[in-house]
Amino acid sequence: MLEKATIARPYAEAAFAQALEEGKLSEWSAMLNRLSIVVSDENMSGVINNPKLNNEQLTQFIIETCGDSLDKTHKNFISILVEAERIKLAPEVFSLFEQKHAAAEGFSDVDVITAYPLDDAQVNAISESISKRLGKKVDINTEQDKALIGGVIIRAGDSVIDASIRGRLKELNNIFAQ
């Protein structure tokens, strides 16, 4: 089965291309954020999965729930997601859209996962290093995962640097398993 991000990527790219063409990146971002919130609501799950609603009714319900600020292309995009049975992927579409939006503005989100909290100097050192490597300004998001034992995992877009002890133990285990 394909990962949600893989399935959502073409829709995010299409939304981003449309937003660029219209010159409305912020409006599209706001709409996709709202759509993501609406679709993620647990009460909405029952509506989305209701077999008694046809695609047109579901589309209209979602559009009405999102509010009055939707323009024609926003409504068409929601309709496409419903018709393709991809409306549940709205949060992933929004996330991927935001990554492209940040990249277009010269920023890149970088997730840094560590076993222990990082101090400001460590975050700054990682930020400078990744910024040089990517050639962009980076926005560092830190997260703690004690299961790593030690070290760090850095995710920047599709790139992952696993310098954790847990990752190295898995590599060692794979070598011994051969």
C-alpha cells in the first residue's frame, strides 16, 4: 500500500501550481488549512464515510462547512478530492503544500529528533550546518524520543540522516542477519 504522502503529493503539487498561477499562495494555504481541520474532525469521519451521501452532496457539505471564503477554484479542488476519494488526505495535502510554499520562499522545515533535549547552541549549530548543505534558510523543529538511546535523526524533505544509536544498532543487526 502506498504511503499517504505519496498519494497526496500530486494533489499538493496541483494546488501549489494553481496557487502560483493565481498569485494566491496565502489564500490557498488558508483554505487547505481549514479543509484539513474540517476533514480531521472525528465527527466528520462519519459524514465522509456515509454511503447515503453521493459525491456532490459530500462536496457541498464540506464546502459549506469550510465557510464563505472559498472561491471557485477552491471549490473545484475540494470536488476533485471528493471525486477521487482522496478527501481524507487533506491534512497530508496541506502539509506537502506548506513544504512547497516554504521552499518557494527560501525556507525548509527540518525535523531534529534526539534522545535528549538540545540547548540553543546545539540547535544553532545544526541549523547552520543544514542551511549550508541545503542552500536555504531552515526552520528547525525539535522533538524528543528517548527510544533513540542517543544521537540524532534529522529529516529535511525527503532526506533523512539517522545518526542515532538505535539506527546504528539496527544496521548492525542487519549485518549480522545476513
